[in-house]
Amino acid sequence: MNKIEQVFDKLWQQYTEESPEALKIYNLFKENGEDNIVNDHVAFRTFDDPRVDVDTLGKFFIELGYEEKGDYHFPVKKLYAKHYEHKSDATMPKVFISHLLTKEFSALVQEQAKACVDQIATSELNSIGLLSSGVHWDLDYDVYQKLLAESEYAAWMYVFGFRANHFTVFVNHLKTFKSVEEINQFLKAKGLTLNSSGGEIKGTPAELLEQSSTMANKVPVKFRQGTFEVLNSYYEFARRYPDASGKLYTGFIAASADKIFESTNVGTK
């Protein structure tokens, strides 16, 4: 296993340990005959602090042979993102990194984001291990609630820190499912809840990308005040279509990604 594979393997192990519903879905696919589940992309969240922003986390992947391929703006949610693709190995998952534009929020959000990053050791900030290092600060439920009132994204970052926000099944590589709609029906029949914001399927074949996702599952999290259940991560599914030249589209649609972000929204669970 090379270094890139080691990084993604560690992220996957952490993701499935902390997101039991995602592992359940993965195993359901396996039981349904899928013996080669390929990851389309892995997504990360962070703050716009220059010590941990999109470009800083992106450098870790650039050092592993990736390159920037596109950037995206989310004015309503006050986010900015970039996606990266491996230069020479198309089998490597794409990477989607977003960060919260803290300066567009209250002083509370700005101060809390800075306070969190201030507690990360310099050696950790300069290490690729940061990507799976989780939280480096004590969790206060009152702070979480205040952040949640302003930004679901900020609250998620505060509670879970640095780790993969979600993995994504590359539908094109599946054998037993031919469409995102078939996957959605399969999951609903198993009692799972889908993100219906903007419709269960985001995007269209004409836009060259269709996506859907489950809603994040609740997991117990220890705060200073006790243990509370908090929405964690979700599993995404993406089907890509070829463009006019016959090349498979590898980018993202901002409007669709905007709705996918809502898979961790408390109000829609």
C-alpha cells in the first residue's frame, strides 16, 4: 500500500468507525453483490484560518500528486471550496475541500474558530496527520448550540474537527445498481433517510452529474456538560456522465453541492 492509499485507508477507517450508518450501507452494498465499491470523492470541512484553510489542507494532497481542478462559491452558506484530482492516477478519489468564511459571521464564530485552531500544535498543523486528527479542544455544549444557531457547518466543525466529512460511492462502477434512483429506492426500502433538500437527486444527466446522499446519523458526543447526540456524517452517491467529447465529467456543480451540505442539517433530520 503506497502513501496515498495509506492516507485514504486511515480516513476511511475513521469515517466508518465514527459513522456507523455509512458502514451499514457499505455492507448492504456488499451483501447485494457489489465487490468493488469505488470512492468518487472524499470531502473535508475546515475554517478559513490560513493555518488550516482550503489551500493549506490542499497542499497535503498536492504533495501526494494531486492538482487543483476547480473552485466553488456558496454565498448563502458563506463557504468557499476547491476540488483536486490526482495528476496521473484516475483511480484515486477526487478531493473536495471547503472552508467557512468566518469573517462573514458574528464575533462569536470568528473567535471560536480561532480559539480552536490556536490549540493545535504547530507540528500537527504541518503534518498530513492533521486531516484525521479530529478535535484538539474541549467541547462545550453551550458553545455548540450558539454556533448551531448561526451555522450548521460551524457547529459540525466544532464538534468533529479534522476528519473526512463524507465519502462518496462512484455509481458508474457499480454492477447491481445502474442509477442513483435505484440506489435511493434500495436505501429507503432498508429504512434509511435521504437528503431531500432540492430533491432526492441533485443534478441531471444534462449537467453531467447526479448526486444523492443520506441524512447524517446521530452519534453520542461527550461535552463538558455531559453526553449529547449530535448529527455526524453521511454517505453520498454520485453518477457522472460523458461530455460532448466523450470524456467523463470530473467536476462538481455548486448548486448541487450546496444542497448536499444540508445532509448534516439538524432541522431536516
